Amino acid sequence: MQNFEHINATTVAEAVSALASYKGKATVVAGGTDLIRTLRNNVLSTYPEAVINLKTIKGLDYIKEEGGFLKIGALARLDAIVNDATIKSKYQALASAAQSVGAWQLRVMGTLGGNLCQNVECWYYRYPNNQFNCLRKGGQVCYAIAGDNRYHSIFGATGGCVAVSPSDIAPALMAFGGKVLTSKRTLDAKDFFVASVSKTTSLGDDEIVTEVQLPTPTAGVKSAFVKFALRQAVDFPIVNCAAVITSSGGTVSAASIVLNAVAGAPRRATEAETALKGKAIDETNAQAAGDAAVASAVALTNNKYMVQIARTMVKRAVLACK
């Protein structure tokens, strides 16, 4: 690892001020499960001049119900989310999503904010010592398009880049209609995640996540999260899916279905939602929802199999809400 300045922030204001003073040449660390390996392997084309430690900010690890919302501080550990009684009973998709993140050792270190803000896992981007200076790092080429694209976008490129959003928490947050609070503003989850060639969120250089809010589910709501990975216990998703479905009188009155790891940002499967509304949750209708979710997919050379996996993940998530 190269040298950098290490700053222990004790308040959100201190962290933001430190970020602003480095004018885009600093980064933040919480659990460190993403950043440390990035720095250790010299992944980036430019090394940060400073790392601002957020773990020293007290009081950002809460989980509470307040004012019709579930409120979770950005520093809440993923393991705490998994084991919270309220989340397990009312927000099953979120609990399952947190449970699916890595092994226990990663969940007790990793934070909610870190999982939402993590960078892409494309192996060309992550290759040590910046061996592939790709588009995301200011280069001229997306090496995955003509190279090994087994785990890349099936819904087109973002500015020429086919890397995908790897978060497990993101689709659950979006499916619940959640919001992300930052040091500057409040954003709908769908607006927080961006498909950009240079970033995965809409955060500015001097902005950090402070809280996530999920509205209290109404009567008749059920939710589910499913994930496909090669090593189910520890791997990043090849495809994951969250569904939040409201049923009344045996038929679906509202549905929110979100796929991730299939595009540059979490993808709302609106076609699947439309196919499901007004119908019962059964094998046939769940299959139709899965078919609709991938109707516009355009696979790359090596990832056609992901289309079928995405179809199946939607079907399973829907059936789990029966």
C-alpha cells in the first residue's frame, strides 16, 4: 500500500469538511471490506491522498422505527440488520439481503452505507496494479466487451462500460421504496444509484450517506430476496432480486420488483410488475413475470446464461411472496 493521510472524523461535519478540503482526492472508510483490498492491490489509476475514517463518528449505527419509517444509520453493521427483530418480521427482503452478503466475518465488519456505495467488481477494473486502465479509471477501452464478460451487464452498456452494480442491499432498499439521507440531501433510492462510467452513486466528492429510511409496510405486504452466486455463502451476486408485493383478496394489487448485478445500477423490473398486477401469485403468473423482466435483455458473448438466471430469480422472488 502507498502512503496516505489518515483522518479520524468524530462528526459528520468533520468528515464532510475533510473530504471537501482534498477536492476529490480523498475517500472514506467504514468497515473497510471494499476499500482496503482496493488500496492494497493498487487497483485505481490514482491513489487517494487521504482516507477519512467514519467509524469514529458516534451514533450512526442505530436501527429504529420512528414516524412511520424504519431508520437505519449508515454505520449499522450488516450482521445487526440480519438479527434485528423488527427487520426480520416486517422487512424480510432486507434481512435476507443482508444475510446473503459474504460470510459472517464480512457481515460483522461491513456497514449498510458501505454495501450501498461499493464499487464494481469487474475483474478488469479490479486487476492489481491498474493493469487494465479501463473506461471507469479514465482509460479508453472497456476490456470486458471483447473479453471475458461472464458476469457483466445483460441490459446494455453505460457510457461504453458493461460493469454491474454488485450490492445485495440495494435492490431490497429500492423495492421497499426507500430513501437515502446524505450529509446534504434526501434522495429516493432509485435516484441515489446511478449507472455512470465513473461512479455507482450520485454522491458528490464531499458528501456521505448518513441514514436509510424504509416506509412501514401496509397490510397485505410480503417481501422476499433471492440471490444466485457461484459460492452461495460468500460470493458477490451473479444475479439477485428483491420483491415487495401487496395482495388483496388473493390477487396482486401492487408490486415492486428490482433486479441487480444485471446492469450498471439496480433495475426496476416494471414489465414484470405490470404482468403480475391483478393476478394471483401462482407458478404460471410468476413465470410470466420472469419472462417480462428479461424481455428487453441483450446479452454479451459469454453471459447469455444470466438472462435465464434473472428470469428464474424474478419467478422465485414472486412465489416467495405468496
